[in-house]
Amino acid sequence: MWIEVRDSGPGEPEVQCPEPHVERGRGLWLVTAVADAFEIRDNRVGKSMWVGFTLVEK
């Protein structure tokens, strides 16, 4: 399963590891911790981030 998130802002997302007291900057770090795969694609305007998860049947 893939999930796509788009952003129209400039720049490329960067995995951060902020200090515990900082209130922002953990989103992509959390995604990389739980996703099986992810990639960032440049678009004409902004960028897209694709996140992949392996589904396991119970």
C-alpha cells in the first residue's frame, strides 16, 4: 500500500532529529521509522512524498 502527500512549497524534505524540547520537525522521522519504503519526487510545483507499507494478513 502506498500513500502520497503533496506539498507546493520549495525545497526538499529532510529527516530531522530535533531536541526533546522542540515542538516541530518529527514528521518525516516518524514516517521513516514505521514505513517499509519512501521516496520523494520533484514536481513542477512542489514535491510529492510516497510512503509504502507492507500489508500483512492475520
